[in-house]
Amino acid sequence: MRHGAAYPRESVRMDERRIFSARQFWHSLAAVLIGNALYFSLDRFLPPVGRHVPYKIDWGLAIDFWCCLVCYGLLARLNWFKRR
């Protein structure tokens, strides 16, 4: 690997990748928080099979994951992830 003026873009690309990761983390966190809020607000209307039981892998956990995934997709579709 050669260092010097011939390869100035390497550090710029690494910094951009690091910023991209941090940005994606915050967007993912927002989608998870919104998705969980949506799931727990709808929890009382779900049938007993669709309600999550703590410390168990069940259909409620799958529905919760689906809510978070839908929120992530909606935020991406609304260009909320767009660079400023």
C-alpha cells in the first residue's frame, strides 16, 4: 500500500463511511422506537396469539419486528434518510 499525495481520497472515504454508519444507526433506532410504540399501542387489540410474552420467541415478537420493519421502510420511502 502506498501512502502520499497520490491517494488522498482514502481517508475521505473512510470518514464518509463512518458518518454513514452513525446516520444509519440513528435512523434504525428511530424506526425501532416508532415500530415498538406502534406495536404496544395495538397490543390490546391483538388476539392472544399475537401478544408478546417476555423471554419467549412467539408470534408477538414477529409482529413487533414486522412493525419496526414497516416503519423503517416508510421512513426510507418518505426520504427521511436523505442526506442534507
